[in-house]
Amino acid sequence: MSNLKKCAGILAGLASFGVTSVAFAQVQADANANTNVGMTLPGAAPAATATGASDHDQVVGRLAVGYLGRRTIPVGAGASTTNFDSVLDVEAPVIGVRYWIDSMLGIDAGLGLSLNSGSWEVDTPAADGDGDLDSSTAFLLHVGVPLSLAAYDHFSFQVVPEANVGLGSGSAADGDVSYNGFQLDVGARAGAEIQFGFMGIPQLSLQGSVGLLFGIQSLKAEDDNADTTVTQNRTFLTTTVGDNPWNIFTSNVAALYYF
């Protein structure tokens, strides 16, 4: 219960911070000219676009689609009582959208998805057989409120309060063991969004950031055959490191493209 109270307090703080940011951003928006730029949200009024020469100013009022970073989703606790602190999880890249309401305030929303199932079959002169493989289902909802505190040329310094909710479940191939997992984490990141205006494509951007994250996990595994149930409840507070923009040359990075 204390963990839920902590999360509720943090969420309330983020909500208050978001409301204050919206009010401050609205004051800025009233001072800017209303210009419809790029793709706006369906049914939305034209966004207030800041007058400026930076790449960030050019994408205000545009909708971006892209990769927001890889997240791990817990599927359940390990079923073994000799290794009761083990965690079963899967990786699901978060694909989502970003929309800048004005030059300071934006909205992030993304979804991570992982569905795994299958079967096997063996047919040899010595033996034959078939069966199912382990299966799992996991979903992750990601929301954020990016705040651009400074922008110059191709660079935008941003702080992003965010929250993630993950749900997972699965079962062993024999069907005797089932898993369930839940995770909630809230926090904030600070870093840069670098746009490729220097290459003539300001619509493309890469992000790198560091942050702080608080979360809770609730995990469970049930083995009907052994009449065993393993449950885990965890809390954590950790620093985080987002993908570095230069990792475009070595691995996946958090990337967006504005339409």
C-alpha cells in the first residue's frame, strides 16, 4: 500500500507540473502568430508556431512518428523455488508519436508490443513427436510531456516527465506453469533532440537523454503440477541512460520523423 501511495504522490506531482507547464506554454502561445504547419492532429485547431530560425521551431504543429526507445516488460516471476528472485521479461521497442503544441510544450504517446507463441515437430527414423513452445503476451503504454527549454539551430534541450505501464502474461510449453506481471514507473529525462537541418532534412531527429525513474513491479508464477505459487513485489529507484544520438552508427537509437 505504501508503494501505491508513493506512486500516487509522484503522479500527482507530475500532473501539477504538467498543468503549470501548460499554463506557462499558453502564455507563450498567445504571443506567437497562429500558423498551420505540417500535419496537425485530427480535429485540432492550428498550432501556435513560434517565430524562429531553429529546426525545432519548424516542427511545431507537426506530428512525428518514430522509435521512442526499447523497454523491457516483465511477464512474470520465475517458477523455481530454488531461484525465487528470478524475473521473466521480454523486450518490446516502443513505437509512438510526438506532437508539439507550441515551441515549449509537446505530447508523447507510444506502445510496445510483444506476442510470442509457437509449436515444434520432430520426425526422424529414431523418434517423432510434436508439442507447443513457451508463449507470452506483453503490452507497454508510454506517455510523456516533452518540454523544450531552449532551442538553437539544430539543437533543442528538453526535459521529459514520463510514465510507463506494462502488463505481461505467459505460460510454459506443457501448460502447467502460468505467469503474470505488472509494472508501473514514473520519472523524468533530460537531454537533447538533434535535428538534421544541417543536412537539409530538419524533419528527422535523434534523441539522447539521462534521467531518474521510480517504479513498482508485481510478479507471479503458478505451477499447477507442483502446487507451487511464487510472487514478487519490487520497488526501484534508478538512473537511466537513453540512446546517444551517435549510436546511429552502431545500434538503434530513439528517432523521430516529422510529417
